Amino acid sequence: MVESTDMKVIDSLWFNTFHGSFGFVIGENKRGERKLYAGVVSGLNREVNEQTILDYGSRVNISMMEGLIAKVREGGKND
């Protein structure tokens, strides 16, 4: 398993495309604080990809994501 000196992986979610894999990774630091990161990676090795996103991905603004989800829900039926 790939371990970060700063963050450990809690969970991840993946979307595969023709151009690679896009993922969300939840990381936890040594103080127990959790943060969500997103990024595009090769998709060849889950553990390496998760660590790459924690190290180099974009931090996700949770409030912004909640706002987008709310707009989808306003539109009616959701699957």
C-alpha cells in the first residue's frame, strides 16, 4: 500500500473515460482532519492514483459541490 507522510486515504470514487480516470479522494491528516481532493490520473494503479491525487490534485470546495447537487435536485426526479 502506498502511504503518504501527510495524508492517508479514507475512500475514493472513480469515473473512467477514454482519456483516463477522474477521481475524488478523501484524505485524513495526522490531526484527524479530512479533506476532499479531485484529479485526473492514468487509472492503472488505484493506490498510486489515490496518492497522486492527494499529493497533486485540486482540493474540492464542499460548499460549491453541495450547491451544484442542490441545483440538480431542484430539477426534479434524480436517479
